[in-house]
Amino acid sequence: MSSKQNQWIVGVNAVASAIENDAEHVREVLVESGARNPRLVEIEEQARRRGIEVRKVATQALDGIGGSVRHQGVAARYAAAKTWDEHELAGLVEAAEGKALLLVLDGVQDPHNLGACLRSAAAAGATAVVIPKDKSAPVNATVRKTSAGAADRLPVVSVTNLSRTLRDLQKLGVWIYGLAGEAAPSLYSLDLKGNVALVLGGEAEGLRRLTREHCDGLVRIPMPGDIESLNVSVAAGVCLFEAVRQRA
């Protein structure tokens, strides 16, 4: 794994998850002075038990750190936030022993959508989430907060060339299925019990041409109503939990 310096995360769930799952990289926790939220007390106690420095600060200090993200009275600073290198993806697939479930996001640029996708992927027990290094939201404070801690529990693999990564996954025995509204086959016609990667496009353009070309097939989510498409995070949840249903 590689690391990134001086990253702040904010919000009760995000900070609690970082302390629980990645305490060695949490350098300090800031808690709002005078706050009476029991969750903040729990976070403070948990941090102190793990030897993490805790400071009480004014609300204005947290406002400055959180920016547009609602901090809920707590923030944490990473000396090194965990990231996964693309060369580690093969090991993750092999460790899944024929039941890898990958979510590939081709250019999701809204951090709230990315965070919600990570949350659904973690809830579904996904092996990893794959995102391109360019044309994608980074795993920042907004993503961590929206993911409700999933960003710390789930491998998020950032890759340089998504098309090449899809080819490499196929060589590992992973079937690649892209979601496209105009596709004829239904998602529910797929066999999702083995090594599978579900590929969803970004908010505006959907799947890019090269990404489509490297999929083994394109499928759609049947929608009998008069709405043409779903939010990408909702679509990700539908697809992931169809795989969960089949594997139960």
C-alpha cells in the first residue's frame, strides 16, 4: 500500500471507523469543546485508549477543517491514509477463491456518489472497488463521511489505465459486465456467483467507449416506470445486492 500525507476526515461515522480500522495512521482527533453528544464521548475514549492525541477545539476550528462537509463536532488527521496499489488487485481476486465481487466505477466525479457507492459495496461484502486515477473523485473527506466508514474497511484501488485493468481482470478469470440503459439483456439474467466485476459509468457520460469495448457484456436494470435512469449509487446498490442474492 502507498500513503498520502496530511488528510483530514470529519464526521462521527468516518472518524470512529478510522480509529477502529486504521488507528496507527490517525495522528490526532479534534472534538468540539462543550459538545454533549454521547458518540463524541465514545470517540474520545476510544482514541485515548489507542494512544491517539485528543484536543478540544472551538466549533470555528472544525468549520475551517470541514469546509462544506458537516463535521458533527469531530475531525481526525491522518499522517498516512491507506490506499491500494493497482498491482495488489490480482492478489485480492485470488484471495477471493473464485468468488470475487468487484465494483468498477468509470468516472464517478461526485464525491457524495462515490461515498455512497463505497458504502453499498462494503455492505455487499465486495472484494474491492476500482476507480481510475483521472476523471474520478478522490477518496477525500466528503467521500469518507458519505461512505460511513466504508472507505476504511474496503480496498479502493486507483488505477492508471482502466481498460488495461479490465483486460488483466479477464485474464484472472473475472467476468466483466457493464451497465448500460440501452442494452437488451437484463441484469437478472446474469450468473453472478463466480468472479464478477460490475462496471458503472459516471454521472454525465455513462460508460466510456473503451470501457464498453472491454466488457464481456452490457446489461440493463429493468425499470418498468417512466424514469430513464438511476443515480449511479442506487444502480450500484441494485447490482451488488443482486449478486448477494444469488450467492446466498
